[in-house]
Amino acid sequence: MVAATDAPDTLPPDPPPVSDTAGADTAPDPAAALRAEFAEIAAIAAQAARLGLTVDAAAALAQGIGADALRRSVLEALATRAEATAIVSTAPSGGAGGESPIIRRARQRAARNT
């Protein structure tokens, strides 16, 4: 059994404190930046695919198209497609006789059968 008086007078030194700014003076990892950019581009391509557009994420990255520019082009393509597919419903204009040819033919057949 060790008595309290037998303990060493000095404690081991504390480890150096971990700084929150460790590595702040180093340049950011270019591979990490590319992975983050491609992840965002891939997410945009997936969203575009769900909306019916085809986006080549690899080609966009190879051509240096940023995520914001790609997002803008996808939105413009969707807006153009929406304008092209707008449907306007109107009542048909009255024909020369004012009666549908189908109704006229049905009345003729009904008149012959009576």
C-alpha cells in the first residue's frame, strides 16, 4: 500500500493545448475542394434528372462549370420547357352550322329508325 506521502512531488506535464486555429495558416486541400464541388454538381444533376433533364456532371466539372452556373442553366431550361408546354384551354368556336357533326349524324340515324 502506498501512502499519500509516498507520491511524487511533481506531476507529469500537461499536454499542449489543442488550438482551434491549428492548420489555419496552411492552404486548403485542393482535393477536398474538388470533392465538395463535384458533390454539389452531382446533387444538381440528380435533381435535374428527377425533373426530366439530363445533366452530365462529369462534363460540367471538366469544363469548369461551377455549381451556381449549372444550377442557373438547369432553372433556365426548366423555365423554357414550362413556357413551351403551357396549355391554354378555350371553348371551341361555333361551326358554320352551329351543330356538331356527331350530333347531326346521330339525329339523322334516329330519324331513320323511327
